[in-house]
Amino acid sequence: MKMFRNILAVLGLATACTACAAEFQSLSVDEFETMLKSDSVMLVDVRTPAEFAESHIDGAVNIDVNNAAFVKNAESLDKSKQLAVYCRSGKRSKRAANVLSDMGFKVIELNTGILGWKASGKAVVK
């Protein structure tokens, strides 16, 4: 009986966490590139300024998700635009996408980051 209660408790927590999770779409490189063609999409690179300076996708603005001022900086973005976020490999962009979704933005993210973008032969600005 105790094991059954523990299982129910874990399932309840998992359900509660899922209900709280922000929603965003994680896209492949080709899907992401297609979305970038829309005027209603704003491209956001959530890597460090040093990474951004090394190379980035053309047209991106840089807002470092690891910076303590990330939320404050993101508040200045246009909520009428869908945000397309990316990082190096996809980990930070997923974290940023959750935060931005919680802030009321509609968000898509590049699931393989700029590494996947480059591996697919897509152009970057250096």
C-alpha cells in the first residue's frame, strides 16, 4: 500500500509539473529556417556576447540567457512578434524558450542550435 501511495504521489507531481511547463515548438534546422522568412518572427541568440561575436545567424539579436538581466532585457522585445531562439547546441535555448513563454511570448527554438545550423551548411555571420 505504501508503494502504491508513493507511485501516486510521483505521478501527481509529474502531472503538476507538466501543467506548469511553458509551451514552445522545438524545430529542425529546415523548419526553423522556413519560419525565419516571416516578418512576424524575431531571431534571438541566447548565447554569450563572445559566442555571438564569433558567429551568429544573420539578423539575430543577442540576449544572454545566463546573464542575470535576461528577463529584464527580454521585456523590451516586441510581444507581437514570435521569438525564434537558438544557442550553441539547444540546451540554453530550451531554457530560454521556457522563460520567454512564461513571459507571454510565442516561441520557437532551434533544437540543434547553431552547431546543427552550421552542420546543415546554413550561412552565419562572422
